[in-house]
Amino acid sequence: MASHRFDPNFTDNVINAMGPNTTPRFRTLMASLIRHVHDFARENELTVDEWMAGVQLMNWAGQMSDHKRNEGQLICDVIGLESLVDEITFKLADEAKDAPTATAILGPFFRADTPYRQNGENIVKDVPADGEMVFMHGRIVDFSTKKPLVGATVEVWQASTNGLYEQQDPNQEEFNLRGKFKTDDTGRYFFYCLRPTPYPVPNDGPAGKLLKLMDRHPYRPAHIHIIATYDGYKPLTTQIFDRKDKYLTNDSVFAVKDSLIVDFVPRKDDSQAGLELEYDVKLVPTEDKSNGA
């Protein structure tokens, strides 16, 4: 029996309208989504004006999104949805005693067209006055055997010290602070980058407006994005965070995990960088089901 004063059959009628060719998984997802959305509308007695404000927000996000910025994804980030889905997907890996490298959200500023660079290159095309240079290096290895994965791809990107990724900033060269690298015959990758700095979620779109309406700060802790891939292994998307950042415990998109917090240490005898970061990535073969990665 319905616990509200509206048509008690309406939601079931909408769900049952799905035809016989709907796949079982899609039917399950849509039935649950419809039921939750309808319950939300009834519970809060949603008005037409409020519903239209939500529609306009979704439209606005679509209008702002392109291959360089995904505003719809950013909305999911600020309400914690992408981080929650990431946790659900990789929960078993997180619970393992010696887990593969933890995942984190992709974020809205990934670019699929980032070029390859040679190991040892500098991804900083124009070092900002307040930038600290870092030599970042590590190995890509098999999670179980620790065998190095030769020829694995490591893709990285980061914001500059002004809080902007290159596609947001007309003063940065294209593909600044981005690069793809192949591991060498020992499974190593290495390059120069900036020590990351915290930055705010952009306030020029619906995600920024949502944060303001919720009276929340917009800042993300300092981080570097990484995607690691190798044939026969599950791809890894993650972020690594500077231990000294003040926003680690209140990331505006809820993406920080303890195992992804790193330390930048002094580097000696290198004219290009005063800091160093060593970071290994452990990948799981696609056929390995034991840890749910």
C-alpha cells in the first residue's frame, strides 16, 4: 500500500512499460532508477519549477562539455557519485592485504589525444614562477609476481600552480603538463613535472553553482592523475595526493584514499628538479578474479 497521497500505481506502470527486448541488467538498473527518482519527487513534493531547474542544470552541463572538459562528470564528482561508484567497483581490491594500486576518479579534464613523450622528458612547457620541479619515476609491475611490465603505458596530467589545466587556460601551451610514456626494459617510467598544488572546482558552470548552493568549499587537494595500461591487464585510473596538502581530509569530490597519499622528497645533484617522487603501480591480469580489481 502506498504511503503517500499520489497515484499508487504510477511508478509500477512506468517500470512495466519496458518491453521484452530490454536486457535483464538494463531493466534492473532502470527500474531501480525510476523507483528512486519517483520516490524522491514524491517525498519532497517536487514542484515544476524545481524540476525544471534540474533539467536546466543538466542541459547546461551538456552544453559546456566537450572533448576537453566533462561538466556532467564534474557534477557527479561534487555530489560524490563518481567516487562512490569507484568504491563499489573496486571494493574487494581495497580490502586485500597487499592490494593492487588503488583507483580514483578520472576527473573532467582528461584528454584522449595526449601525445607520447620519451622517458626523461619534461612535461612542464613553461615553468611558473611559483612552481617546484619534481623528478617522478617508478615501475609498472604485475601485482602478484612483481615482474616488471615492459612497454606499459603511463599517462599523466596535472593542473598548473594557477589552478588551471591547460585546456582551461589560454596562456598555457597545448598539452602542457600532460604526457604518455612507455616503460623501459626494466618496467620503469620517469619524467619531470610540477609538484601539484590545490585548486578549486571551476565556478563557471553548474558544478560550481551546486557547490555554492550547498555552501561547500570548491577545493581539490594537490594531485597528479595517472592512467596505466598494459595488454592482458586491467587498466588503472588513479590520482596521487601530496601528504602535506591541507585539503586531504575534505576533498570537494571525495576522491582521496590513504594508499594514494605520497611524499615528495628532496632530490640531490639534479639541476632540473629539487624534489623527487617515486611511485610504483601494480596491475592485475584481466583473468585474475581473486581480488576484484
